[in-house]
Amino acid sequence: MKNIVVLVSGGGTNLQALIDAQESGIIKNGKITCVISSKEGAYALERAKKHGISTKVIARKEYSDSISYSHAILDALNEEKADLVVYAGFMTILDELVVKAYPNRMMNVHPALIPSFCGKGYYGLKVHEEALKKGVKLTGATVHFVTEVCDGGPIILQKAVAVEYGDTPEILQKRVMEQAEWKILPQAVSLFCEDKLEVVGSAVHIKD
Ligand code: GAR
């Protein structure tokens, strides 16, 4: 059974999708053992507690720089004996020292079809604002392995979602979450836990 540690910063709807998938048996061979938040008071922490999952707050604002914060996160991951680390709305960029300690064992859900609308500064609603500004007809979500390049790691799963006339960033965000993020994140976690993901160069092969 693999230990899954989920990193969050906010509302935690993607965490909820993972908890639901775990409880309905979709995630085989894996268990969420800890939820770590970069912010005190994040609603994601309540979601974890309601389901008996242990929580930790490692507040970014209590650390003066990214390196000392990244060391604190790394210590917590090691303490939890994490096999898989999932960024589920985790809004802090960690130093590469964390990624190097967990190569191809950290994944992130991003609310766009990478390589569009991604990289530093593209997070949360901002991503949907930019997609609407550009006038794309299709957007979606991506789950990828985390590397030292922000949003640049090997892509595991993607799902497209239509942009509709009259969409606001909020409406589009909700559609992308419902139709894409909440589906592909649990799927990717499940595939990882069953050892079905193989990284070949910059691509991810899904084994039968
Ligand atoms: C989600 O849309 C997630 O993809 C996005 O933030 C939201 C968090 O929602 N993440 C990023 O933009 C990271 N670059 P949640 O807290 O309800 O899961």
C-alpha cells in the first residue's frame, strides 16, 4: 500500500475528489496518509479531518525563504514516508531540492492544457482569465509529474473542456474542475499506485 501525501493551500476540491475516489475503492493500493497545508485555515484541512486523515500546517509565511521552507516540507514528507506526493491546489513553488528527493513521485494538477497557460504566475483563476482573454475554444486540465521546471514535467493525463460564450473565469474554472480535474487527478493517482506509469524521456507511458 503506497503512502500518499497531499499538499494543499486552499479550498481542497481536488483533495475531496481524491478522498471520494479512495472511499469508493477507485484508488487501489494507495492511501492518503497526510494532508499538508501551506496556509493556516485552508478549508482543505477541514475536509481531511472529516475523513479522519491527519493534517499538518507548514505555513509559507513563517519561513523567510524558499530553501528553508522546502527543507521543512521535505522533512515532513520523509517523516510520513511518502511514496507519492500530490500537489492539489498547492500554490507554493518549492525548491528543486524537494523534487530531486522525490523524482517522478510528485504530481500536480494544473487547470489548463499544458503547455498553454502555465508556468510561473499562472495559477487558480488567473489561468482561466488568460484563457478567456486569448479566446481559446478549448481549455482543460493536466496532471503531470513535478520537475524543477514550473509546470514543465512529464504529462500523465489531460482532458479538454469547451469554453462557452459568456463564460466568466469563475464559470470556466468550475466547468474545468467538474469535467476534468476531479476526474483525471484520481485516475492519475490510481495509475501511479498500481505501478502503471512509466516515464520515458519527457513522456509518460501508461502500461496496460
Ligand atoms: C485548482 O483549479 C487547481 O488546478 C489549481 O488551483 C485550484 C485549486 O482548487 N492549481 C493551480 O493553479 C496550480 N498551478 P482546490 O483547492 O479546490 O483543489
